[in-house]
Amino acid sequence: MTKGITRERIVTAALELLDEKGMDALTVRALATRLDVRAPALYWHVRNKQELLDEMATEVMRRVTGALAAIPPGDGWREDLGSYAHVLRSEYLLHRDGARIFSGTRITDPDVVRMKEPWFERWAAAGWKPADADDAIDVVTAFVVGFVIEEQERRQAAGTDPARFSLAERDAWLGENAPLVKEAGRRCDEGDQRFERHLGIVLDGLAARRDG
């Protein structure tokens, strides 16, 4: 084992490389170069890129868990899930392609998974079954991952082509026979406003399912 190379150091370097180069340039070989070691030295810790992504996603979720632990318990499941969604989005946005690294990963730290236990205990008192509570967290996680992937991709695309999402060009392209589609597309509430609106729809849907 190469002296000084730890999983923690590997993950820190990998997140830095992600921020500089993006997901597609994140490879074990590129990471080895950054750490000034040969690629085989990293295989003591991560066997392939998927395991590297697992460790990166786990570190991000550790930070999410820590941030949530600093927030007083909410009044109920909706407030808990709202806090979780906001913290998760904030952590993803700290890194280029932050949400992409999470997709398809497996959390490697049991403490991160156990963070759901206090929520399940509180929600059980309100009539939630553990499986239903887990579904609710999965739904919110999937929403945040998808929202941030789209958010970051659009932001990067607009950075290289500012006219790519021009409403005026879109309206001209649609022509004269889509006035409602044009009106709907003019709601310019990207970022925080759009996130709040869509999160509200998700939470309302979970509430309706609970009450149904």
C-alpha cells in the first residue's frame, strides 16, 4: 500500500478533480496523476470508477447527515423532508456534476444510512410504516437528484451558448399556433423559486397519498 494514500485523501482529490474537469474526465488514471501515484496504488482502496463514485457519494451524504443533525427536529414528516431536500440540493450544488455522481451509487458508511432511524421513530408515532417512510425519502431524493442534474446541465450549457434557452427564439420557433405553450414557458423562475415550487408539488403528492 502506498504510504500516505487513504480513502479520505482519495475522495478529497476526486471531488477537487470533479470540480475542475467534470464527471466525464473523472477517471482512476486521472486521479492517480493528481495524487502523483501509479494507478495500481489506488486499487488498494477503490477497485474501479464505480467504487470511487460510491465513496464520493458517501462523503457528500455524510455532509448532508451532519448538516441535518444540526437542524432541530421538525414539526412532522413534511418539515423533515423539506429540510432534507434543501440540504441535499445545497450539497450537490457545491460540486460540478454533484448530482450526477450520486446516481446509481451505493452508500458505504452504515452511519449514513442509520441517520434515517430517528425520522422513522418520529414518523411511526404519526402512523407511518417504515417502508412507506423509506419510499417518501426515496421519492424526495430522486426529485432532488433529477432537479439538480437538469439545473447544473442547463447552467453549463448556457455558459457556452447564452442564447440556447432564449424565450424569444423559442416563441419564434413555436410559431403562431401555441399561445398557451408560450405562456407557460415564460415563467422565468429558475433556481430557488422553481425548486420550491416543484418540491411543494412532491410533498403535496405525498400528503395526498397519506390522506387518501
